[in-house]
Amino acid sequence: MPKFAAPSPRPPGFHFTERVIEALRQRQIETCEITLHVGLGTFQPVRVDRVEDHRMEAERFEISVGAALALNRALEQGRRIIAVGTTSLRTLEHAGRERGGRIEPGRGETSLFIYPGFTFRVVRGLLTNFHLPKSTLLMLVCAFAGRDLTLRAYQHAVQERYRFYSYGDCMLVV
């Protein structure tokens, strides 16, 4: 699971209690941690007419040797990698694009902006909160799950009074 140094008061892995983590271990579901130092740019709304003109601010990340080994092993074995949070997904997809689909350990920066039409190479599942309109985070979810399905899920969330954003409810997209 990712750990974050972020302006967000609640990192994505916050949904996981020790009890949930232990249940995952008992089912032999492997976890690993990566770090992305989330900047304020992640939370800025898109203010351009053409989504392609939006620019993300660069954010620093780190992937340990152990995490890279675990992720590459999962990829080689055809297992599903589920990102916990949009920023984890961005980090993994950046790393996968840089190294031809393999995850290399190290530090770097990413300004990868994921919006509909993006081709995913690493991540096959996403656990994410509900995000605000016109945000890069919502666009990433639309790219991953499809715009129509995402908007239907959001309509349901509004009708059922789900909580949005950092202290909100989450959804699993696979």
C-alpha cells in the first residue's frame, strides 16, 4: 500500500485497518508500498477548454527495490495490480512507461496527466475515493473505468449521500 507525504489530510491507504490488512494477508494477497509526494497541482481543477492543454505539476516519487521486485513478479505472473489511490496509479503508470512496462526501483518525478484515451500498462484495478468535478483525479477515474460507468457511479453516490474527497467513501474499480 502507498504511503504519502501529502497536503491531503487522509492518504488513500487510510481505508485499510490492521484487521483488513490481516485479512488480505490470510488470502495471500501481496501488498507493497510506494511513495509519491503529492503536490497541490493534483488538487487543482482543470481550467482549460481542451483537456490536452492542461499541465500537471511534477511530483517526486520513490519505488523501493522490494516494491519493484514484487510489482514485476506480479506482472510476469499475470496477476492484477490494484493501485490504492489515483496518485499511486499515476506513479506506477509513469514508471511502467519509462521502462517499457517494467517497474524499476528509484526516485524520480512525474507530471503524468491521465485522462480518457490513456493506455494503461501496469495497473488493472483501482481503489479510490470519490473526487470533485473538473479535477484531474476524476478524469483519471474516467480514463480507467470509462466515462459513462464513472458518471453512473457518481450519480449513485450522490443519490445515496456518499461522502466525497479525502474523508469520503471509496470504490473499487476492476
